[in-house]
Amino acid sequence: MASGVSGYAAISTRVRAMYSDLLTPQDMARLSDSPDFPFLISALKNTPYGKYLSGIKDNELTPRRAILQIKNRLAASFSSVVQQAPEQTRPLVKQMYRYFEVGNLKAVLRSIQTVSSWNPDISTWERVHEVLFPFGSFSTIPAQAMVESGSIASAVELLRGTPYETAVSFAMKRFSTEQNLFPLEVSLDLDYWRRLWAEVRQLKGKDREMGGKLVGSLLDLNNLMWVIRYKIYHKLSEEELINYTLPFGYRVRDEDVRSIAAGADIASVVSRIYPGIADVNVYLENPQSGLPKLEHQLKQQVMKQCVSAFIGDPFHIGLPLAYLVLSDFEIQDLIVLIEAKSSSLDDEDFRPLMLKTNIVQ
């Protein structure tokens, strides 16, 4: 029964309470109406994000610092779910959380390559630390030592014994030849999603079904956008496209990826998989502006999948996973708002990028 009613009674109640604390589309619309960055921060202090912002002096709460502070709420949510999830599902939740550590690792590697263009009055680590996700005690990478090592090769050596050793070691030969982080980053991404999908496949019953839907929907989003961008922007060969994508998912199948890689009409493939998304052809006519809009549509498909997880039987891992994905998307919306208000962007420049304003919760 550990994976059934008794195993999920406490966490289901806890997650539903946390879910009720997420911002509503109406809340997000009100925040969007803030005339400037200080007003937005003041408004955010009256939401559940307030406790993560109130301890910082107003003159120290830069946009970058505000973003870091609100990410602490997502970190706390993941930590809570990891601790309360039934034992057999914890490896999946932990691996899902590692998405942000992969992001940190890529940021560290990028910083080593770009350090020469930064302000010499600010230490490299200080600059990098400001943008890293607050992963806390879950972190497995020696981020500061890597930054201070001074080279990609030295930094990669420091990953021995971590979950990322194999992925980066595999890609280092190509990096050494090209001095381009692309193969390292692709290797890390593919390794992350393979591990996550493997954890889903370890589950049984309703956990496996719901975990497959939610993780698979996220995987589909990434895999589809990868193959489209690699095809349009990077002009990769069919073989490279297949090597740099994943052969599994929930709705996006291996044959779909291979079809695009082989030169099939992208809009036709996407429309067949997602018949509810209109104007795919229009998005592809001007990829520079259109692909972010297509990705936005795909994210909203994932959001709908997450919201539907809260309907019906709550005794499965899908409920906590759905809450965590929705929390992450909420943070993404708030980052858009913080950057927009601090840059005095016009409404039409940022509102179309918001995920939550057009979705029923």
C-alpha cells in the first residue's frame, strides 16, 4: 500500500495546499499592470513570494537579486516534495530537480569561456553565483572550484564522481577540437532526460502512467524544439539531428523526430501531433520570432496536462510532479515580468510571453 492511498495521503494534502498558493491568472494580470519594477516588487511582497523578498533592503533588490530570491520558493517546493514523496518515487523527483543543476553546470562552463569580457572589479565567482539556481544541499557539483579552475578541461576534471562525469567526458574530445560548448551542453541535456525517463520506467501502475504523461510532455516539448531549432538554425545533418535528440516521449515519437530530420514538412508533423495548435505554418515563416511563440504554445499544452492531474484520483506521483512543473512555469512568468518592468518594456513586448494569463487553473 505504500505506493497507494496510504503512501500518498499526506503528500497529496500538502501538495494541494501548496497548489492553492500558486498565483492565479488574475494575480498575474494584476502584477503585469505594475507601472515599474519597484511597484512590481512591492506587489510581490503581498504574495507567497513576500517572505523571500522582504529580508532584502530595497536598494539591494536588483532585478537579478529579485530573480534569485523568488527561485528560492521553487527550491523549497522541490525539497519538500523530495522529503515527503513515497520512497519508490524519490529518485524520479530528485532527478527532475537536477534539471536546475544541469542549468547551473552549463552556466559555470559558459562563465569560464566568457570571463575575459566581464567587469574586472567583480570576481568571476561572484558574478556567476548571482545567476545560479539556489540548489542548496542537493548540489553535487563543485561550482566555485570549477569557475576558479580557469579552464574547461580543469573544470571537467572536477566533475569526477558526480552524476555528470560520463556525459561531459564523452563530449570533451569534440570540445577539444572545436572549442565550442555546444557538444558539452547537448550531452548534458540528453543525459539528463535519459536518466529522467529511465526513472519513470522504473515506476509501476498509476505512478508510471501519470509520471509518463507529465515527464513525457516536458520531454516532448524539449525534443520537438531541439529538432526544429537544430534543423532551422544549425543546419545539422540528418545523422546529427538524430544523435542530438531522443528516441522516446509521450506524444512525440522517434519516427516524428526522424521524419523532421529527413526533411519532412515541419508544420505538418507538429500539427499532426498537436492538432489544437493553430498557425504552425505562420510560426515557421519567421523562425526568429515564431519559434518562441510555438514553444509558448507547447508549454501551455504541458500546463493543461498538469492542471488535469489535479482532477480525479490524487494518489499518484503525478500530483506532486504537476505542482512542481506549474511552480517552475510561474517562476518563468515572474522572471519575464521582472525583466520587462526593470527594462520599461511596452505591454505588447512581454505579455505574449506570459504563460499563465491565458490558461484556466
